[in-house]
Amino acid sequence: MGIFSSIKDAIFGKKAVAATPKASSVAPTEIVASAPQPVESQQVTEVDVMANLEAIDANDGRNLNWRSSIVDLMKMLGMESSLQERKDLAMELGYTGELEGSAEMNMWLHKAVMRELAKNGGKVPAELLD
């Protein structure tokens, strides 16, 4: 499991259902010839990322700056926020700059995490994406 998956699980809850439909073992020609089959998956609802993070923050009590700091976000989620962890997260999310822990890398990481949360079914406010 990757670092982003750990972040997502901490925010969405580990019981979050994937938004992808089950793969079918039926060949494409059989699908055309047969009647549509009902999908046996649970309804996936959008996760309110801001509400979940605010609830975690309220229980945390450290008053961390998770809205703009990747280090504080990771700390609040109970994760290691070392430079090596952030380098690994940066590589996982496709960062192409220098991996020296610069402010630029950290700001990019925070935005990239928020974008990935949104892509994975999270409702993320625009101010956390820009």
C-alpha cells in the first residue's frame, strides 16, 4: 500500500468502497448477445474531505496547519512526515522537481494529494485544489 493510499484511508475511512465496477469474466461478444446484468456493487457516495479533516483536527487538539502544509496534514493523520516519506510520496504522485524538501515541493505535494483525493471520490473545496 502506498503513502497516498494511507492518506486516503485515514480521511475516507478504511471501509470506503472503490468507485470502479467489478470486472466481468464474460467475453465481449457474449456481452453483446446477452441481456444486461444488474451490477452488484454498493452505492458509492462522495466523501466530504473538508468535513472529515475538520473532525480529525478537532479531535487532534494540536491546531496544525493542515489546510496548506503537507507536513501538518500527515502529522494530523498519524503518519510519518519525514523528508524521506515526502520524497516517496512525491515520486508516487509524479513530482518532477528536485526532491530536497523545498517549499515548492511541499506545496505541490499538498495540492497533488488534494487533487488525488478529489479523483478518488472526495469532495474537496476549490481553495484546497488551486
